[in-house]
Amino acid sequence: PRSELEFNQFKFKSTSDREALFTLIKGQLAGDVRQPVKEGELRFRTKYATMGVRGTVLLMNHQQRSSHEISEFALISGQVSVRGQSGKLVELAPGERVIYI
């Protein structure tokens, strides 16, 4: 409830030729990307990090607790890479998560 998602970029020609960038402003997002995606074509971001998706089941959460904003990315299956504000790239394996505060 009360989640906010912004469609920054969306180009769809076919399931094998597409490009998208979404920003999760607040709340939660769960996704099931069934068709494989080329690196850089499908990205989800929050204020603190961007996640690149390549055929995946994923979870995202961005929330504010007290004076802290928290972005959390979790991988259920498939492949994702997450790049934080520092520029460091983190490759997640299924069952792993990364949290940015």
C-alpha cells in the first residue's frame, strides 16, 4: 500500500527487444522477469542504488525509518547486479540481499 513507482524510461518493441528504467520512490516492489534481458536493458533504482535485471524473480523495498532512508534489494532466482552511489557493483546470488542506508 502507498508504494510509488516512477516510469523513467520504457521502450518496448518485443520481449527480446526492450529497455526500461523504473524508480521505486517508496514502498515495495516484487518482480518476475521471465524473458532473459541483455545487460543494462532493464533497471530498477531507488535513491541509493540501481539494480540491473537479467531474467529474475526479485524483491525491492525503499522506506524511511526515523531519520534514515533504507533501500533493500533481494534476489529469489536469476541474476542481478546492484550499483550503489559509491559506484561499487554487487552481484547477487539467489537468496542474497543487499541493504543501503
